[in-house]
Amino acid sequence: MVGALAAGGLPAQRGAPELEFRKRSSRLTYGAVGVGKHTLAELPVGGQWRLGRDNASTWFTELPIIAGDRVLPPGEYRVNLDRLDGERCAIRAQGSAHALGGEKATDFQLAGKLSQNPRPTKKLAIDWLVPKPIPKDAHTLGAQLRVRFGEHAWHGAVEVHAHASQKVGKFKLTTFGLPTNVVARREQSAVPIAVVAMGRPRPKENWNLLLRGDEALLVPWMAAPTDYYGFGKIQPPAAERCTTGKLRVEALPEGESVATLELREAAIERGKRGVFTLQFAVGKELLRVEVTAPPKK
């Protein structure tokens, strides 16, 4: 059945719907397979569909994607559509557990209900539904990722948050204004709060700054496989490109409360490798982060 879905009769076209917020984007690229004789309703519970044809479908994001209590870190991932139960499917970012440090992590899934499509399509169509106009000072953007295939449609709700960037030594640090409840999830799973980038004229390498328990981690962005038309083995970030540090939590002064994560201080100590010393405020907490800078190639 999954193979049949991937073998429609129309010539493949590559779609690339993009969600943009504050000059950072999230883009899903797929092959527009024709509907043919099969439907999404035929996908059995526990089954998977590669969500397109020809090259593997991928999801590249420069923003953390929040869906319920799950967060997808910036990076690039191969994706598929999983059938969860009789009513729900989920887009799964394969290998995203590696982007969260690997330890006790699971792949990100964006779940939503399967429904009837009021306007049946002749081929797979994926797009973003975004409320407009978006206020210039909006801190949070809610959107839906929509998948339409013949007589069926699927929607998954996400949100992204504003960000701010500054130079820290030779690096560019971009902090995401995540709400208190999202940052608090670091006790259960790693949470990506910022991106560290290095390279000119554009960042040539990017790391996610993750908080996990009392740890801080710098993990390189995931890259989707390119061999075997994108269906090659998913490789975790190279261990020698990752670093680990400490997180200390203190109380903000009495009466002070911060609704969304904000960077208070940022510096890097000089030395052979250098150590980032960063301070973030969120809720009623001050987060003190010390983590070794990424190594040179």
C-alpha cells in the first residue's frame, strides 16, 4: 500500500512550501505524486508513507518548531507520514532524536487528524496555513501544516517564536523567545533555546544550544541523507563536533518575572577552545550556562 501511494501516474514536481517568520524560515520539500487509485485512508495503523515520490521528502527549519509538548530543533530531516490510529496521522522528522542529544530522546512527530478534503486534489499538495496579516511586532506565530491527497486532508498545528541575534566573539548567537512552559520541559527532554553559527559571509556551520536537566549541549544541525536519493542511512552529528557544559539555575530578584526566554549576558573566554558564559532569564529563573565552544574543523 505504501509503495502504491508512492507510484502515482503524474510526472513528479518538487514542491517546497515555506513558513517564514522574522527572516527565518521552515521549508518542506516533496515530490508531488499523483493520487491514482489509492487514498490516505488505506494507510494501516502503524504504517508509514514516504510522503511523496522520487527523492525523499525533507524538512529544513531555521526555527524550533513547537507542537504540543514536542520541539523540533533547527536542522534538516527526512520525513514520512505515520498512521497513529484510526483518526490520526503524524509527520515524523526521522533522526531528530539525534538532534536532541540522543539520550532518552525520540523522533519529533507532528500529529493531526485525518479528514475529508472538501476540494479533492489530483496529486499530493502540501502547504502552510498562516493567519494574515502578521503583526510586525508579533512574538509568536501559530500556523498549520496541511497535507491534501485526493479526497483526504491532514492538518498539524505548530507555533514558532521570535528571535534575536548578536555576535559573541567569532560566533553568531541567535536566541529564541520560547515561553516559560517550553523551557521548563528541559527536565524531561532536551530543549533547543538558541543557535550558534560560525562562518562568513553566511554561517557555514550551525549548532543548536540545548538545555537538558542540569546540562548544556552544543549539537551540530542534523543533515538529511543525500545518498540513494535521500534514503541512505541517517547519520547522527559527529561526536567530536559536540560539546557539553553545565546549567545552573538561580532565582530572579523577588517580584521579577519574564514571560519568554531572553538573553541577559553573553561572552566567550579566550583560550585554546574558549568557553561560552551565557545568562538567560525566563519565568522567575536565571539560567547560567557554561559550555565549551565548538571545535574548529
